[in-house]
Amino acid sequence: MKTTISFIVLAILALSLIIVSPAIAITWGEPDTDHTNVGAIIVEIPDYGPAMLCSGTLITPNVFLTAGHCTNALAFYIYYFDLDSEDIHVTFDQNALNPSGWLTVADFQTHPDYGVSRSNPYDVGVLILSEPIGMEPAILPDKGFLDELKKEGELRQGSNGADFTVVGYGGTLDWPPPVITYQYQRQYAVSEYQALLKSWLRLSQNQATGDGGTCYGDSGGPAFWTEPDGTEILVGITSWGDAQTVATGFYYRVDTPDTLDFLEDVISGL
């Protein structure tokens, strides 16, 4: 059954993703019990069972932030399998496939400009929970937050480089040789800064330099910047990376007007 579901998930993603390929799994990561506001999207497929689609982060008591290619894929699932709202869930349980932790979803939205440009795919989407939950949401950045860090010299490479924490529910990659195992449990890894682009935060997940990162199933999950006092700021959305998931991860920036204005419109409209 699990094998059948996996093939269906991969086939649907291949058909439905227009601009970016989904990131795959936590690469060289560790189990995570700290980031309780990071969750997973679960789709119950009739006659097949539950499948984990993507990861994401609670940003208000009822708004769950993920990647645009995840909500775009969700729309395809609903169309292809004729799903109802009760077939879509978000969970914050450490084990994504534990049904006791599944929460119902009232709606979802993809950025209206998703897919119109390769240089800026607007890879952001949200799910709206049916009921607010009593959990501390993640902290969003101010506009230009990463630009300010770069200007202040905080973003740098090398042995004293800047590190970001990435979290998700994808499988675990061990390499060499490349072997992915799927447990659908929340994990984290630490990735080193490589570059700041207009739409992307690029991070290293090269084991040779002591870095981990994200791959399939972690799409939509967060990249956190940690302040000196320990406060974590959600600055990136896991979007895509190299096909082998052993070198580089690209995170769609949360601190841009494109992202923050969209989120403000969603939240103010609830």
C-alpha cells in the first residue's frame, strides 16, 4: 500500500508542478521536538489511504504557510481524485501519519502570480485551518530583513558563516550511496549561507562542510534565522534544490513585499 501511494504522489507532483521541483527530504538531519509550529499537509486518497504532501508553518492561529507549488499540487489532488474538504488535513504531530493529530482545513490559497515568471515564481501558498489552535505561531520577518542582515555583514560563508535551521517531514537521506527512508516525522538540519538573491535564499547542504538540508517532502517547510537571544525568524520557504539533494537548497524569501503583502491580504481577509 505504501509503495502504491508513493508512486501516485510522485506522478501527481510531476504533472502538477509548473516552475519548481519539490524539495525532497531532510538531508543528514535529526528528529525535531522543538519546532512544534511546523507541520505537514496530509491528503486522504480514497481507496489508497493517507499521503503526506508537503511541510509548512503556522503563522497565525489558523493560517498555515507553505510553498505555492504545494497548494498548486493540492488543487490537482482535489480535482484528480474528486476530494472533499474532509480529505485534507494539517498536522503538527511529530508523526505526520498519526490520525489523532489531524486538523481540518477550511480553504487554501496560492499566490495569484504563481507560475508567471521563472525568475520569481511567487512560490508561496497558505492553508486556512477550520478552527484557530492554541499554539505559538512562527515569527515573520520585516520587509527586507535578509537584506539588512547582509548589509550588516551577518550573512557570510566559510567556517564562521551564517547558519539557518531548516525543518520538515520528508524522508531522511543517507549518502553515499544515496538512500532515502520515509518515516514522515518532523526533523531539522542546519544549512550554511551561500547567497542572497532577489527571490531566493540559497543555502549549502553539503555534508563535506558539515551542512544538512532539505529534499522531497520538506517543500513548504521553513528556514529559520536565529537571533542572538535565541528568537527564530521565519525567513524562507523550502522550494527546490539539486536533484540529488546533497549540495544546495533554495528557499523562497518570506521577507519580500511579494510574500508579505500576499500574507497580509490573506490574514486581513479572514
